[in-house]
Amino acid sequence: MTEAEALEQLEHLVLTPGERAGGVGVDRVMFTMDWPGEDEPGLLAAFVAGRVRAFGVEPTGVDTDAVRREAEADPALRRGDLPVRQLDHLAGVLAELGCALLVWDNGADAYEVLVAPAGEHESAGLTYQGFPVRAWGSESGAALVSLDCPGCSQMLVWELPSTETLVGEHCFCGTPLFDAEGRPLPGVTLHD
């Protein structure tokens, strides 16, 4: 499939007929959320509700307040856990509404979220700008690697396809982090 064909297939899946006719791009119906969470509570749920309405479905239950309250009461909650819980919750709610939650795996340390009606088209094998688009919760084929740089304490996060390693990777400050075989150098501790 060519990149143009892949874009057309994705547009047909995530855009309404009116949006396609009006030349709306996929970027305009995509929500970006940094890996530690929303800039302000409720933005993700509002985005999802808006997309569901665009497809003519009443967004019953599209809310993440209960998930947030439950997560905040969890003593085991770690930074970055809340967005995953929110996305898991919304994927379940959307399935009940006949929609699907999709993510664009572009390698950034953010969640690029799309909503599509379920069942109309198959989302497997979709790409956008050369990167995969998959249903939330499906196997990504990637591993998340995070650490705090021993040189500057900057937190660094990578989402790597299973075929890639961090061979010779350095921090922005110049501190070497991984050796020529992709193993962490002494002083580099990966987060669990």
C-alpha cells in the first residue's frame, strides 16, 4: 500500500464524510497527550466525547473523573500510570458505543489519540506519515525504556520497536547512556 493509499484509508476511518469533503486533515482530529498526562483534567474525555458526537453517537459514559479519583487514591500510582488507566477506560466505553480508540505510534513520548467508528473498516495495518496506527490495547511491538540521566537528572523516554536498541545513545547533555551493544552504561538505571 502506498503512503497516499494509507492516508486515504485512515482518513476514511477517522473523519466524517463532511470532514473529508471539507478537507479536514487527520492532524485536526487527533489529540496529543504527553506520557505523564493531560495538561488539564478533562481534556482527553472532552476530545473523545466530541469525536463520538461527530460520528452521530451520544457520548454516554465518556468521562475520566472516576478513573482520576481512583488513581489518585492508589498509593502504588507512578508517574505516567494515569494516562494508561484513562485510555484503558475510554477504550472500554467506546467499544460499548460502537467506536474504537486508536493511537498513532510515531515514536514520541506522547499519546497521539484518534477515535473511529468500530466495525466499519479494519484498523490493522494502518499507517500515518509512515508510522503505525493501531487500536489502543493491541500489541504495539514496541518496548518503553525510561531512565534519569546520571549527568543532568533529565528523564528520558523511548518507545522502541522490538528490532531496535539504544546502541551508543547519549543524553541531550552529552552523557553517554548505552554501550555499543545497547546495554546501559554504569550509573544508568532503567525505570521499571
